[in-house]
Amino acid sequence: MIRLYIFFLVAVIFLSCKKNNDSISHGYCKNYSLNNPSGANTGGPFSFTGIDVNPNPVQKGTVAKVVAKATGSNLSFRWSTPHGDLFGTGSSIYYSDSCIGTFQITCTVSDGTNSVTITVPVNVVN
């Protein structure tokens, strides 16, 4: 009975860490890569130049601080990720994941009229 329980527990843990291969659909956006910041958008009535993730890589089961580098008036921030957990609201939030891999965090900043979306990779390590 104990062996069956351990097998079930290991199977649940393994299946819960399956990578989500869904793609993120942004519509019209500017994407940002940590290796190539040339995609950052600084035009329009506000500026959204990138996303900082600290630390990156983040150890599984711990928390990384995620900050949108944006300036302007009356900005709203919409965060998403296909894997892991996001905590908080506004320009500064936290990310945590219990699985190893490279995942994406996306932020859309809007002033009510215009919006810009930036996506960055986050590496989760053991």
C-alpha cells in the first residue's frame, strides 16, 4: 500500500511539472528579449522599455521580483505567464515556479488609449 501511495505521489508531482507549450498571443505588440533590447518601445504618450527579473535564473520554489520599466500617467499593468505563479499588482510583482525550465512572463502596459506588450524569458533552476 505504501509503494502504491509513493508511486501515485511521484506521478502527480511529475505530471504537474509538465511544460505548457501554449503560445502567448499578443495581437499587435513589441516584444523584448533580454539579449536584444532593440525591440523596446519608447514612443507615444508613455514609455515601456523593458522588464527586469531579479534574480534570473530563479531557483524553483523561491520568488523573483519582476518590475516593468514604464513611465507615464494613469498606467495600468496586466501580467501573465503560461507557467508558474504571479503575485501582486501594478508595475512590480513577484514570480514563483515549482518546475525547472524556461518560461515566459508577459506584461501589457496601457494608458487607456495605447498599450504596449513585452515578453521576457525566465529560467527556473534547481
